[in-house]
Amino acid sequence: MSSTTLRRALVRSLRRPPWSPGAWRDTRFIAAGIPVALPVWLAFTESKLLFPLLAAVLVCTRPLTALQRGRLRALHGVEIPPPRRPVGLRALLLGLTWRQVLYHLVVGPVLAAGAVGVVYLWGTAVVLTTLYGWIWLMPVGTGLRSELAGLDVGLTAVGVLLLVVLPWAASVLAGLEVWAARLLLGPDRAEALERRVEEIAESRAGLVDAVDTERRRIERDLHDGAQQRLTSLAMNLGLARRTLKDVPPEVMQVIVEAHEEAQAAIDELRDLVRGLHPAVLEDRGLDAALSGIAARAPLPVRLDVDLTEAVAPTVEAVAYFTVSEALTNVAKHARANRVDLSVRTAGGRLRLVVTDDGVGGADASRGTGLTGLRQRAASVDGTLSVLSPLGGPTTITVELPCVL
């Protein structure tokens, strides 16, 4: 929480009307922090108890932090995420951090002292404001009643002024407590960034899985719906083409053209379905799917597959389309005579190596399709490297995690 954020919070507190419910909530919140600071106050006022109580605070730093976070959540509606559990030397030191120790030994007691002042002034304001009501309960003729009777107007005005000012004071003090707690009891900037990166990685993995699931659904709907209807139409047109012999030649020509168009549409739809998500990948696995790609390639492909570890379906799909696009790029740009394709798993990684004997000189910055391959690999936290000197050969290496 930056100083700018603190300044904005304090400005909002000062703009809040003194009679708003939030002001009373702030008073209750800061008052609840007073008991937690009592041991530290006692340690600094009693020299004999200084070291034992300070040691107790250090030992109980983690429970005290949880207690303060619970107070912030229950009484002020502020959620402060807990810092990560320490490892190594910090774990041996009871998981202490200098920020937590600073809060419990210095910042917390100081803010609690301010809360004591606010609570005391609240009581004073109530007493002074109601002076006209209780002064007449005192026995007549007592010196205190006589003294107060001469100051009743001024003291009542002071009480009313305190009732106006104290809600703002409580709001400002509560804002300081929240700012200090977020700064010292929550995760530091490095931990917050690390958590954010993990959340983004999880979100991206979920998005990739969702896209792959949607692609499978579209493939299934096309295969079971439109493709079956086109196949039925082509069969009917073929049957009409063979059986109708007494129709005029121009009618037969229309039937023949419609039959051929239906066959072409089926072929295009089959290619589209295979491009969305090949059924063989789901039915028989990555090895069989890559064998199908190698068999359909316009140049000879020597395939070497050794999958000794399980690979997530989403990663299999990324690997399949990466290999398919790589072979397409080789056929279009490399002027190669053959391609060697190696697919292996080791150490939780899926490694794809595509090597061709073409002219080389592949450069992702010139739009040869390598940029798309790199983006596809990066979608699952994978990497892609290209070694392509002029004159060849070109080697594309892709590493993907086996499990997201």
C-alpha cells in the first residue's frame, strides 16, 4: 500500500460525516486492538517482565498476526492475505519476518495507544455533553456542583465539539491501522507479484483447457451433425446419378455437379474437423496422431516417438498442431527433401525436434510461421528455439510441460 493510497484513505475519512455508521464501526475496530497491545505495554513498564514478555510476543508472532488479520476482517471488512510460509532459516526462526515483529512490538502498540486516547475522549465527550442532565443529581451546596454550575455552558460546548471531531479521529486512526497492517502483516511486494503470476498462470491454463474443450465440442458437433448430413446428401445424389437413366442430359449434368460439390464439401469439412481436433488424437493418442501427420505430409518424414510419461490432453493437442504447422512451413518455405521428427518425454517435459535438410535461413521476425509456433508453445508454458543457418539444416526444438 503506497503513501498515495494512504493519503487518499485519510482524505476519505475526513470527508465522512461524523454521524455516519462507519465512524462508530471504526471506533469499535480500533478499540478491539487495545487488549492485544497490553502485554507489550506491560513489558516496557515492568523491567522484570521485559525479556519474558518480549520473548512470548516473538514466539506468538504467527498467532498474533492471525488474530490481527481476523480483527481486520471481522470488524472492518478488510481481507489481508497471509504471507507464505517461510522455508529454510526463516522457518527455523519460528517463521518470523521483520515486518511482523515491527508491527507487534512497535506499530501495533502505538496505534493502540492512540485508540486508548480516542476511547477516553469518547467517554469524556459523553460526560460533558450530558452535563445538564446529571449535574442536578448532585447534592445541593456541594463545592463540585457549584464549580460545575459556573462552567456548564463551556463544558457542554466542549463535549459537543468532541462528539463532532472524534468520529473523524477514529476514522483516521482506523485508516492508519489498515494501511500499517497491509504493509507489515500481509505479503510483501515480491510475494504479491509471485502470487499474481501464479494466478495468471492458472487462469491461462484454465483458458487453454476451455478453448481445447470447446474445440473438441465443435469438432464433435461437425462430425456428428453437418458431416453426416453432407454424407447422406452425397450418397443420395450418387444413387440418383446411377439409377436415373431417363432424365434429360441437362438434368443429369446438374445432378453430377451437385454430387461432385457434395463430395468436395465433405472433403473440406473433414479437413476442417481434423484441424479443429483430430479424432485419432483422442482415440489412439499422440503417437498415432503424429503418424497420421507424417503419412499425409508432402515430403518424406522419419518419425521417432518415445513417450514414457503421461501427457495431458491439452498438451497433446498443442504438440499435434505444432508439428502439423511446422511440417506445413517446411513444405512451403524450406525446399527440403526430407524431415526428421523426434518426440520424447523426459523429466516431466515433452520435447519435439523437427529437422529438415532445406535451405535454412528461417527467421521468425520475417513472418515465416515461426512466430505462431512460438505463441502456441508459450500458451502452455512451453518454449521454442530455432537453429537455421543459411544453407541449412533447420532444427526447430519445442519443449512443453507434460502436465499443466
